[in-house]
Amino acid sequence: MPRLSLNEQAVLGALLLGPAAAPDLARLFAPGGPFHPLRRLGKVQVYRALGRLLELGLVREEGARPSPSGPPGVLYALTPQGRLWAEAWLQTPLGRLPEARVLLRLKLALHLLLGRDPRPFLLAQGEAYRALLQRLGQEAEGTKGLGRVYALWWREMAVAGLRYVEALLEEGF
């Protein structure tokens, strides 16, 4: 499976909520939408992500929905392969810190909006952060100068992520 961009992952995850037209998907990421605090996606970014997901066979067009102001909007839905990919993605802990800032919260939001227990995912994510911290500690050993600055940054981001996951688990999520 090719690597998906952050926007493509966000749109594919949002389609777990059910078939939707591109403007409806964009509203999920717009001010007032449930994903806006996590990632802002406009219609252009949503259409671009949908185009690639269609090319990969993860999404298909599924009819149309009426539009009060123009032509009917195309509904997009997950293909069987797309659903398998999205379900696996939703349960897989994140191992890359740059994406974790957005995707961890997006996955948690999806678990809650889908009425699913996020605890197994959070426990797995906690273990992933612990393994990452161990690796980052080994990589930082003996690093100096700019390399040390970067190593300390990534370590602190991993520590903050682990604290966040532990706080969620303590609160009963």
C-alpha cells in the first residue's frame, strides 16, 4: 500500500463515519466541525485527497446527493479494500512524531464518534511512545550541537505524547 498523506489519511478516516460528498467532508474539518481543532481542510484539499484515494481504489463514487444550490453532489464511500485499510489504520498506533500531533487526536475523535472503545488503541499508543522514547534516548546518546537540539526536541514531544495518552487512560477513555 502506498504511503498516504496526512490529508488523505484524514479524509479516509472521516469516511468511516459513512458516505459523504466532498463539501460535507470539508465541513467536518471547518470551524464548528468535529475535526477543525485537529486539521483544517478546505474543499480543494478534500477533492485532491479524494482523487488520490479513488486512484488507489480505497474510495468509490456512490451515487449523488441533492444540492439546493446547484447540481447534485457526488457521494464518496469506502471500497471494501478502503474499509479494511481505514479500520486497520484506526487501530494502528503512530510511530512518527510529526504526524502524531494531528493523527492521534483524529483517531481518538473517530473512535468516540463511531461509539468505539478507544482504550485498546490508547494502550497500544502508550507502548509505541515508550518504544520510541527508548530509541530516541539511544540516538541522542553522545549527540552534540544542533543534533542535540533536535534530539531533545523529539524526546520532549514523545514524552508529552505519552503523558497525554496516560492522562486519557486515567480519565477513563
